[in-house]
Amino acid sequence: MEAGILINGQVLGLAGTGYPDAISFLSGGDEAIQEAARYAEDGRDATPIAQVKMHAPVPNPGKFICIGLNYRDHAIESGMEIPEIPTVFTKYDNAVCGPGDPIILPSVSEKVDYEAELAFVIGKRAKNVKAADWEDYVFGYTCVHDVSARDYQLATSQWTIGKTFDSFGPMGPSLVSKDEIHDASNLRIWFDLNGQILQDSNTDQLVFDVPALLEYLSSVMTLQPGDIVSTGTPPGVGMARKPPIFLKPGDVCTVGIEGIGELVNPCVSELE
């Protein structure tokens, strides 16, 4: 899938820059950004966004890391204590899909839930990074929908199995560079199901913010360009509602984050 940049409603493909996909572009660092800027000056190969099929900003991340119980009020609604260290689980790249792609509701689960999340994307190899230096390593941000099969997730103490069904990691609509976001710790975040707002919060409620997560994770593992860290969901998830709300075929899910945009995905049955 070719990488591109969005300029005034036009998408400029980057294949001609020598950085044809997201991972190569992110790995290219400042040189890739400068080459893309030069390439954009004459607007060649630009296509109106309405004529472009948008895919996940990073279709094949090396790591897709997720953080649980990272909003104070969500931990409370889940009946769990606010964590003292980050709760970490993963998704795999089979879960990744993009804007407009269907969320496939598996026949083996009856409790598929929604979770709107802010994710940050690594732009530079990161190991043992201090929180104060986070800007040198984070490229930018995107929306993630952490779709969750609660009956599988809560059947064991390990959450990953309920989080990484095919299509359970929609992301998009684009990857917004950090210089375009004034403060990632003060963004409205919401989830809309069929026109009804079910989650509505702010990233100022994060227990562990982006710098803290980068420091913690990079103390354990080397993070590479294109790795994704999804930072957790605010309150209002379907499992916690009375009565519970779980996703069904025909539903339309929208994850929205201020400054990033809206990620929209329909739900379909695996059996269709």
C-alpha cells in the first residue's frame, strides 16, 4: 500500500520519493520528511481525497501495543483499581484495518464491545528513552478502535485473545504528525454508535500519558519506526452499561479525536 500525504484535500503519493510505504517513510526520519516536502512543492501525482481509498496509516506495524485501564474514570466504571504501572497487552497485524473497512463480528463471540482510543506512532528507534525526550521519538497520532470480544477477553487473565480477532484494530483516518497537535494530553475523544455518542471524554484523564508510556515501554523493549501504542479508552464502554450494549451487524462505529478526525467502520457478521 503506497504511503501518501494530504495537502489541501489532495493526496500526494510518495512512491516517487523512494519511500513508498509507511514503514519506509517513518524509518527515513528527517530525510524522508524533507524529500516529501520537496516532492509536494510541485503537486505532482496529487489526487482528490474523495477518489482515494484510504487504508490504515500503518498497515503492518511491527508491534501493535495496547494499554488497558488508562483512563481514571474507565477504571472506576470497570470496578478495577487505577493501575500503578501500565497494563499492557497486544494486538497482531491481522487485526489491522482502515477507514471504511468492515469490523467482522465473529460467530464465536456474543459480546463484541467498542473502545475509542488515541494511539501514537513511533518515528525513531527508541530504547531506554526518558519521558522528557519523548518528542524525539514519536512521529504522530491516529485514532484506534480497540474492538474487544469481552467473553474471550475475560475468560482468562490474559486479554490478548479477546482483542486480536481479524479486523479488531481499525485505525485512521490518517496519521497526524505531532507538530500539528498542540497537546496530546488535552484532546476530546469520543465514540459514536449509529449517531449516538456513547463515549465522550478528554485525554487529560489518562493515567499514563504519551511520554510516560514511551519511557516505560522502551525500558523493556526496543521500539521501531511504525510501532503503534494505543493508549486506552475512556468510560462508556458497552460492557459497563446497564443493560450492556454490544456490537451487532449493521452498526456503524465512529471513533473521533480532536485534531485527528473521525474513523468510521461498519459492522458485519462473519457469516455474511
